[in-house]
Amino acid sequence: MRRKKLLGPDVGLAKEQIVELNQEFYSDYFEEYFKIKLLLLGEIITNPELFCDVMNKQKIKIGVLEINPESTNLDKELISKYAKLEMSVTYYHCLETFLRVFLAHIEIKPSPWLEISRETNYKIFKESLITLSEGNFNFTYQGLSSDELITYVFCGHKQLTEEVDNSEGVLNAWKEWIKWAAKETITMYDYNAYKHGLAIHSDTRGFSLGNEIEGQIKVSNDSLKFLSKNKKEDRWVWEKRVVFTPLDYRGACISIIQSLIRNILTIGKRTYLGTDFESLDFLPDETCTPQYFMKLSNKDKNEFGLVAKGYSMELLYYKRKDEN
């Protein structure tokens, strides 16, 4: 007997339901999530002793669950380590959220909430990210160009008004944040390693190359260490990989992305609910790009103008008998 093909969830979906979904999506969306998390983690990193003292003295009660603070044995090093790891998780969570919210709005589909919920296949999502990371913006809606759609999604107009200085710089900044977020999300090995078993280690690490006469590169920064597979010509190998995670840079990026998400949602409320707004809180320009913040946070200056993002070391392998 042939198995009956199931109907998709969109077949026959009532239009009234779309209206209700849009109202719920924008009224219930937690816009300040990343802002609050960044402030909280920043406070923990700044004052780990204070949080350690509070955690060890305050009785914790969640419903019927009670945790005795004496059983935790927390110290400031553990609290600080937690906050730094959580900052990296938040960084990638923020990037992916931004991209999913952007893609759900860019072609002005009937329900952004449905668009976000529909894309559960990460392989398909990754294909979209590859396209974005290469700067291929091929969006369409009622004859509008990709540039017009990007501008509309972030500010509510097809073109920036004459009151905005350097409108081309603003548009390019939006594109840079989208491309950079896609590139980072594609390669978020540390986030995946962390969330799939905490198999990741934070510390301050570094290296040096060259010499004082010919020129030298020295790097010392917060970092994450994990195992990663690397494809070679004839096989896969394991590598111990270190990714530098400058917390000031990642914190600045989270703050900017939070503002970009808020802009998209503000315009979405007008598009789908007819809710108007007086002005937007944030418009980036050529001095507000990921590359600009990376240069500002790069404490390890060198005459080569290079920014080190990390390094890797292949694990030791025995030579096989069938090898020459």
C-alpha cells in the first residue's frame, strides 16, 4: 500500500490566522533580550567578586526547587570563566537571530513568524548564509531592487532621505553587517562545540612570529580552544584549534546587532500592523562596521597591519604501513 502524502502546514491556513500571528509576534517579541544579557554578562566580567559573594550568600528558590548556596562552592574565577564562555555563546546566538529575522522580513512575506519557524533545516539555512556571505543580495518584491528592499527593511523607506548624510555609506554598512554575520555564523565551530557538550576551554592564549629585527607579530588575547576536523588532500585530520575572542569586540558587535534587530522589528510593526514610529534609534555608517570595530579592539598592533583571528595545531598521527 502506498503511503499517503501528507499535506503541508500552509495548505488551507486561514488568512485570519496570519493576522493574529503577526499581532502576537510583534507584541510578544523580547526585543531587549540581547541588551539585558550583554549588560548582565558585562557586569559579571567586571565585578566577579560581587557576583560570587551574592551567589554564595543568597538562597535560590525557583518554584519548589531550592538550592543551598553552600553546595555551589563558586569562586570569582569560575564566575568569570562562565561569563566569558556565555559571551561567546551569546555572540553567535545574536548573529543567527539577526540573520533569521532579516531573512524573514526582506521579501515581505505574509508572516515573518511563519518564515522564521519554517526554516528548521540548517543545511538549507546554511546555503542562504553562503549566498549572503559572498555579498549576493538577490531579493525581490514587487519590482523593488535588493538595495531598495534592504533599505526598506532597516528604515522603512525605499531610499534614505536627503537628511541622512552619506546614504551610500549607510547602505554599505548594512550590507557589511549582513555579510559578516553570515560568514561568522557559517564558521561558528566554538559555539557548536560549546552547546553540544561543553567541550571547549576558555583562557588567555597567544603566540609570536618573527623577530625584533625583521618585524614581529605578538598576540595575547581571550580565546576558546576546541577540537575541529580539517580536510586535507587525502584524508580528514583532527586539529586543536584556538579562536581569539576579544570580549570588547564581541560585546560591541552584540550591541550593534541588537540595534539592527530592533530596527527591523520597528519597521515590521509598521508594515504588518500599521504601527507608525517617529524615528529610528540607530543608523550605521562607514565608521560603524565589523571591520572598524575589529581594528579598534586589536590591542596587538604590528607593522604588518595584520589581525590574528586564531591558530590551529594538527594532532599527531602515526605513519601507516601502506604509506610510502
